[in-house]
Amino acid sequence: MSIERPAAPSRDGGLFRIRMDLSYDGAAFYGWAAQDGLPTIQGSLEAALEVLIRRPVRLTVAGRTDSGVHARGQVVHFDLTESEWAGLSRGAALTPAEALVRRMRGILNKDLTMALRRAKAPKRAIHAMEGAITVRSASVAPEGFDARFSALWRRYSYRIADRDASRDPLTRNTTLWHDFALDVVRMNAAAEAVLGVRDFLSYCKPRTGATTVRELQEFSFLRRPDGVIEAHVQADAFCHNMVRSLVGGAILVGAGERTPEWLERRLLARIRDSKSLLAAPHPLILEEVRYPADAELHRRAESTRAKRPVSGF
């Protein structure tokens, strides 16, 4: 299997590659990837861009998120012609980047609201969707930039309230409420044992032809002053369900249902079965995607393509 690779864009008379940084509340969406008849992040953004640019625009994302998963630091790219980029200002006293951000925010809110009204959604649902997707910034990307393949790493957070006192109803949509206290020391012991470049088949839903080898750079748990447990998970890339599977396994260890060694034993076994626990999606947040210096973007993208031509994110 191969991936269609567009020619590297140029900023002098050819295509302009645009980087767009996003945040979104994924609660009401069926994940990132566009699906016919279902509200998704990609579908909503591409529909808004089509209204703005007046043609279909395909997005490339740094990391696809599952249904119900949120993002604070998502990154995408897409390509525009020079005239399309310049035309975004339309005579206004705004740069094309400023105009893109402002107009995308307006179109997104309007279109999402209208879609819900056509579906006769309750007013409460309409209000919840307003501002659910926010375009934070936009810019012409440096030569060689690829939102997916140029990334050095992605970092997620996951919050767990395992004590009655830490259960805040105002954050329940982004926090897992666990029935009893978890042992953070045991969870960290288990997490440390699976760090490094490993085959995470046991913790992934593999895609056809895709590798499940990843470099897990950080996997740790800390108890915050408010009593909430916060997980930090960072890797060069993640395959499907990998973060939720790792966190779910660590929860079993913290609950005393598995030993700290179990997480690594599962990793080495390279199997997926009913013994695994997939943690709930709603506390998972893509916090940040990091890229190398501009001069290294193209080299990083080519290196990643060579290692994972059809991998997940």
C-alpha cells in the first residue's frame, strides 16, 4: 500500500502550504476522521473551508483523535494557491492569516448551529456545540512542513478522579470518575517498564499494513494538589487506541487487579484480548504536537515516511 504524496509546496508562485492550529471539545463528535452523515472534526473543518475557499480542501492532521476525544494543541495543514491565500483578506485591513482565523470561526459556529437546528436538536445541544471547534492560529508554513510526518512527538493528558473529594461536577466531561482510590506508585512502576522503542501491538488496534512500533517517550502519573491523578503520555506517534489502552492497563495496576509487571508482559506477548481495558475517551486531551527547527522539517518528514509509510498517528 502506498500514500499519495503531493509535491512539496513553494511560496514563490506555486502552492502555499498553510498551517492551522486548533482546539476542540470532542464530546459531540465522532472523532477526527470524516464520516458520511456523522458530525466529525475533519468534516466540519473541511465543510467550512469549502465555503470559504469555494472548492473542496483536504486537511492533513498531526494526530487523528477518537470519538469523544478532545484537543488543546491539534495541528493541520492544507494547500492553497497564491491567489486563494491573498484573496482571504478581500480588501479588509487584515492579513490573510488573520482573515482566515476570523472567518473560519464565524463559519464553524454558524454551520454547526444550523446543522443542529435542521436536525431539530434541543437548544441545550446547540448551545453546547457553539465554539466546540476553535481555530487558534494560521500561517504560511515553512518549506517542507507536513503536519503529520514532520512531527517529532505528540503529547496527551488524561485525568482521573479516584476520591470523592476530587470529583468536580464542572469538570466531569474531561475527567474519569473512578470508583475507588488508585495507587499512583504502582501505576508509575508499570508505566516506566514500557518506555522506549517497542512494538505496541498489544495496546493498539492495528490498521492493515501499518506498523505498531512506536517510541514511547513519556508515560507517567502524578497526583495534583486537588487530588486528581493526571497522566502524561508522549510518543513520536500513536497507533489507534494506544493511549487509552495504556492508561486502561495502568488503571488495572493501580486498582490492584494486576501487578506492575503485567503491563510489560502484555507488551511482550503482542496479543490483544478481553484482558485489556480501554479507558474511557472523554478525559483524553491532545495537548501538544512538537516540530523540529524549520531547516529540519523536510528531513524529518522523509525519515518518518520511510519508517511508517501507512502508519497511524
